[in-house]
Amino acid sequence: MFNPYPYDDPAAINRPELSSETINSIISGTKETASYISDLLIEKLKSKTKNPVIALEGYISTQWEQTVNLISQNLRQKSVKVKAINFAKIYKSGSQLDEELSSYLKENREKDPVLLFGKLFKGSYEDLLDNIKLGQLETLLKETKDSDTGEVTIIYGCGCAIQRLRPLYDWVCYFDVTPKEVMLRARKGLFANLGDNLAKPIKALLRRCYYVDFEVAMYLRGDLIKKRDIDYYIASTNSDNLQLIPWTSFDKVMSSLVKYPMRCKPVYLEGVWGGHYIKRLRNLPAEMRNCAWVFDMIPLEVSIVVEAGKQLLEFPFFTFVQTEGPELMGQDCVNEFGGYFPIRFNYDDSYHSSGNMSIQLHSDHKYNVENYGEHCRQDESYYVITTGHGAKTYIGFNEDADPDEFIREAKKSEKEFTPVDYQKYINHVESKPGTQVMIPAGTIHSSGRNQVVLEIGSLTVGSYTYKMYDYLRADFDGKPRPIHTYHGERQLRKERKTQWVKENLVQDPQLVRSGNGWAEYIVGEHDLLYFSLRRFEFENSIEDNTNGKFHVLNLVDGEKVVIRSLDNPELSYTQNYLDMVIVPANVGRYVVKNLGNQPVCVHKTMLKDGFSNEELFID
């Protein structure tokens, strides 16, 4: 389960040019936000029209009560009658929803020992609501709108701005929360699942969130954005310092940002095999035990920070994707991947760590669709950034290994907690900086200890990682880490052995183009992967063109570069070592210029030409 460390990286700030009108329209502060909304309602009453009704909609975990109470206090001080309705009361009961959703959250500990997996819910908020209660609320709102009693009505809660009720509101305010903050709130016990009065145990709560609650919330947010039915966007990650932005201003922030190369705000996670390279590089808190994963650009887990005057606005990256998808990714990409950003990026840091990552594999398209209702197969790749003594990357089986024997040993280990001589079975390549390893679904693999790798993977929203062996390690909670031999056995590609790996998955760089002091190479490309992995090598600068497809650039060797639009030179981002920068599809021609004193290497990821292939993902 996603368990972010509660640290906010101050370095990833985007600075698009914004008008003073846009900047000045932003209201900062929770009390100030409540006052602005209160004044809005009072002005509506002064116009002597019908009773005003406002909806406070938001993402899962939004903390409504403080804002609702402040608005109510403000209104009552002005002798205005106010009625606040918690939309949570309109849901079916928790027990009824548990029964109705059980097919999406099956309990089979043979297949899924710790009940981690499930199936994506394809319904909407309406499927979770009590139709009788919803009808009664709709009638009440219609009667309220048709009367002139000088009373304000506030409807608040997840789902209150569904299409059926939307015409009854004078305004819709959307409270957004970053994915990291949602998880931190879950672990603090600050919210329960939709329909529940009390929170489930944390793992059950997060499982239900992933497969149901997050799905319906993202769909509604996307629908509101698409139809421009949000009047005020409220950044509510910090519930003590809300930021209210009129939608027209928020839209201008988004449309300005998408013209620039940009960086997401990283999320850091500890892990039992975690290392210390990035912890030192980025000055992470001393209290962190280690840093195993760095989510620099996991689309559904990271956020974007924008400087607006003296204020910093933070919002989920996926909100940005839902708002500016075609400009960010290209229309063909939006159409093909259903609006999702189709590639994910993170670092795996086992540098000076206690051991390897688990011996694992991932599932293919058909398996993910049939078992989890997911959108895509799970392919990955590792690009080796830096290494220590004896670093290895494990990939495929040894040529003389018996995969069936390995499966038997892994199953025995899962049940009886016995060691497995994994090196007898699993092939490895010596890790050197610049080594690119492709990992199509079904390929057994592991990043070994004492290295940092840039992991690049396919769309798969969830991480379907089947651990076949994990060295009998316990997790931080003292319990053995879960093993998934049931699913792993069914997805393991036994034929992928040493020779096949050499010929297919670890390639020599292929020159694409070159000039005076610069070159571009393909370092990894295969029919099983819909993205191309490349590397820029240059002394002073190199030029490129997105040609309507986004690029993701990573400075893997060097001090500092600037990525700048050639047609609009004012649009740029200064990139430091290991920063991950997105060059939006609409940027077109751009240049990467070296600001340091040594030659540099920049890793580049892009969708392949003709990336559409119905065998790899859902249309």
C-alpha cells in the first residue's frame, strides 16, 4: 500500500507567467475562503432572488466541517438563516455497500494472502446512493430554490455535485486534495470509506478506496472539469490554509503551465531494502530510515506546485491531466489511453542498502483486464543511474535453470518459510551506469542492492507486483512480506532466459542522430513496450521536437541544464541532477542547454511512433 513519508520537497516549483489579475483573484486562508463564500451568499440574498444553494464538492478525505462551520458563523452573525446538509447521509448503509461491492473486493487468501488486490469499480457515485434519500433531497432542493425565505442552503460532501443535482445549485465549489495528503489523512484516521460511519482497518480502507472510492471521485472531478461546471476551485491539501480560486483563474493557471517544461513534486517512501543515495542528494529528513522509492512522476500519486505571486498553489497532477490533457499529452494519446497519462516514473534506491528488491514479476494485458478491470498490461524498465560495489540487475532465468523447480521452491518458501537459492535460477547482468534493462510483463526480475535505478513503466494505475521470493524478510511491521506465487505462476514467462534477455532486453545503444558535440541514442525499444527509451549525450546543447507527443527528460549525468522552447524562449525550466521534467506535447521545438562544466547525459522517454496497439492496452 502507498505509504508516503510526511515530507514536502521544497525544490519542485513551477513558475509560469501569470497575470496580476489571475494572481490577485486567489483567496488564501481558510477563514478568508469561508468569508468569501459567505459574502457571495449574502450578495445573492440582497438581490432578492430565490434562496441561494451552494454545493461544496470535493475529493476523498476532504475535511468539510471547519469551512461549513465558519460559513455558518459568518452568516448567522448577519442574521441570515442557514441550513447545512451533509451529503454523507444520502449514501446506502455501509453494510449494504459492503455486500454490493463484495465482487470487486473478493477475499481469497490463497490467491491474495493479505487482501491487496481487487477489481476496479466501473460505476459512479449514483450507484452508491440511496435512491429514496436522493429523491427526498432533490425535492427539498427544488422547494428551497422556489421559495424566498431568506435562507441559505449548503450541501457538502463527496458526490453532492452529481449531474442529477447540479442544476439545483447556484455555485459548485470543488475541494481538491493531493494523493499524498489523502494517504496521510487515511493513516491518521481522518476519514472513512463512502457510506461508512466508522473507518475500516487501514489496509481494508485503502483497498476499498483504490478500487471504488477513488474511481468514482476521479470520474466526477473529470466530468465537472470537462463540462466547466466548477465555479470555484479550492486547494484544500492544507485544511488550515485553504486557497480559493475562481474557475476562470484556475483555468488560466492550467493553460499557462502547460506551455512550459514542468516538474512534479516528488513523494518519498521508506522500504526494508531502501538505500541512502537520494536521501543524501536531496537532503531528506535525518529521521527517515532510508529512501526506497522516489515517486518523481507517478501520475496518480504526485502533485504540481505553481508559484502565483507570493503564494504557492498545489494540486494533484491528475487534476492537471484532466484539465489540459490534449495540450499536455497530444490528442492521440488522450484518445488511446482514456485520458490517463500513460507512463510512470520513479527511482528505486538500494544504494548501500540491506539487500535486493524482491524477486518479482508483473501481469499482462489480458490478466489485468480479466482479474482487476485495469486499463493496461504492466511493463517496466530499469535505467541504471549509479552503482556501488558488486551491483547487479536480475532479469530472466539462467539458461540452464528449471523454472518449474524454481516455482516449487518459491511455493514451499511461501508456505514453510524456507530459503531459496535464487541465484541458481535467476539470471543477472552486471550493473553499470547507463545500462538500460527492459522488463515486459511476465519477466522475472529484481533490482539488486547497491544501485539506484530509474524505473519507467506502463500505464497500469495500480502496481500488480507478484513477489515470488523476498529473502524471508519481515516488513517494518515485523510481519513477513507477502508472497504471491498463485498469480506469479500464472503470469511467469519461463522461456525468457539468458540468451533471450541478451538479444531482446539489454541492448547496445543505437545511434539515432548526431552533430557537432551531440548525439541521440535509442537505449531500449521493443515491440512489447509502447514507449521508446533514449539518451541525449552532449557537451553544450541539443535540440529536439515533441512533434505532438510529450517527452519526459531526466538529467542522469551532469550538474544542471535548462530546457527551453525554441519558438518561445521565455518558456523554460532549469533542471538539476536527477530532476524529472515533462516537456508537454504542445511545446514543439525545444533545446536542452548545458549549464555545467562537464558533458551531460539526459534520459528521454517518449511514446513510440504508431504506439496505438489494441493488444497492449484498452482503447
